[in-house]
Amino acid sequence: IKPEKIDSGLFKIAIIYSVLLITSLLIALKSEGLIPYALVLFFLCDINVALSHIFEAYPMSIGNIELSFITGFLVWIFYLPSQLLLTLSGFKNYSIAKINQ
């Protein structure tokens, strides 16, 4: 079942990317340190990217606020910390306990 406003090639690439992203998330959840937190945030970011594009193609709003605006804003709320945590996970002596202190 494919939405009408999406190119079939792009739709296939999106399906492949989704499978790879979910696989990465499941693998990350089994690891320790900052990576599981980073991948959960990155996953939430990508969900909001998809929702943002869907709401641009099929506009919806809550009151006077377009849902594409809200999801576009949430992309950055999740993306920035995900990238920071992924970066910090590369340092040997960094852990979530140090962030909580």
C-alpha cells in the first residue's frame, strides 16, 4: 500500500532505510553506554522527519499550529542530543553516570 503523492523509487528507498534504522536501534539497545540513548533519540528524530513530510503533503493542524511545524521542530529536539551522545560515546571514559552528575 503506497501513498499516491510519493514516487515509487523514493518509497522503496524509504522502506529499506526504515528496516536498516530499526535494525540499528535493536542492536544498539543491547549495548551499553551512551549509544542506546543516542539511537533512541535518533530514531525519534527520523520518525518526526517522516511525519513532517507526511503533514506537508497532507496538511493538518492543532488550532493555528501546523503539525508539520511541530514535527519539524521536534526533529531538532531529538537530533541534536542524539549526535552529542553519539560523539561522547566515542570517548573511553564517558558514561551516562558522568552526565547525571
